[in-house]
Amino acid sequence: MAEREKINLEVTEAREEMTGEIPAEIEQVLPAEIEKRSFEIITEELGEIKLIPGTEPIVKRCIHTSADFDYAKNLVFSEHAVEKALSAIRNGASIVTDTQMGKSGINKKKLAQYGGKVHCFMSDEDVAVWAKEHQTTRAVASMEKAAALQEPLIFAIGNAPTALIRLYELIRQGRVCPELVIGVPVGFVNVVPSKELILTLDETPYIVARGRKGGSNIAACICNALLYMLEA
């Protein structure tokens, strides 16, 4: 009985705290205005940092997704990468990801409006078999499968540096010609070198997050930023 009285007392105290005055530093923002206010804060905190013309929506969305302002400095865009990517999406390009998380995060409905799809082959049985037979990763095997697709492709790699390395090799071999490579795997082992390989590609448009940072969420948000730019 005493324990129940103690719990009731704690609940009452919590309610009293919740119904008290809201601290001055807490902004009163309507749900529909939260994203808008977030981007206003991002713009304010970027201050005098100059972003490459045409890349601002992508950089800001990466910051919005991660709350990490390093993306204002570590994102590298090949010449005309954004324009080429937008044109590719308009013409029905599909997106290949290296994780189901990345696939889930991309706005498939908006992409479908232009005729594109999102592919992730990581869970496919034939990919698992190929990887086992060749003693390699599913990420590598999934890039092999993607290279066989007969459609324009954007690759959004946010997790596996082995996928990015194999994609680089496939490009050099002439087996695949991406409309855009989004190279943003996150981590420590082979992450930085895999990204640097993509930066050596002269004929392939790319968006790369140099260094260790990135992730499937960043890969997806770059794709979504491009889709939103088409509506602007």
C-alpha cells in the first residue's frame, strides 16, 4: 500500500511540473512549422559559410537529418552533379541502395511520379548465394546484380564501403555507367579510401561525404533533397 501511495505521489508531482510554466528557452512551435523553423536555425548558424550554388538544399537537408554542421564542409560535388542528377530523375532513373534502411528512407512515391523505383538487393537469395560462392560480401554481390539492370541508375551508398569499392571497379570496367554516385558510407574500416576512389572518377557525377561520417540516413536524405528540388 505504501508503495502505491509513493507512486501516486510521484505521478502527481510530475503532473504539477508538466502543468507549470514552460522554461523561456523552449520555443512554442506548431507541428507544421517545426521543419521550417529547423531550416531557419540551420541558415542562421551557417552564418557566412558560402555553399556552392545549387547545392544548398542538399547540404541543409543533411544537416537537418544529422544536426551535424560538418556536412557544410565535407560534402564534395562533382561539376554539374546536381543538375545531372535532377535530369536523370526527371527521365525515370531508379535508385540503388546498399541497405533496406536507405531504401525505406527514400520517398518512393515522389520518385515513382517520374517513373523511377528504389532497388535494394541485399536480402535477395541469389545475392546471398553469389556472395558465398565468391567468398565476398552481400554488398559486393548486390552491386554485381545492379550492374546488370538495363535502366538509368543512381547509386546511394550509405553503409558498406565494399559496395562503393566494387561500384568503382564496375565503373572502371565499363560495366555500369551511373547517373550519379552518392558515396556516404559511415565508419572506420576502408570508409575513407572507398570515398576517395569515387573522387578520382572523371566521367561519373558524384556527391561524396569525405571522412568517416555518413550513413544510410544521409544517403536517403540526399535522394529526397533532389526529389524536393524538382518540386521547387
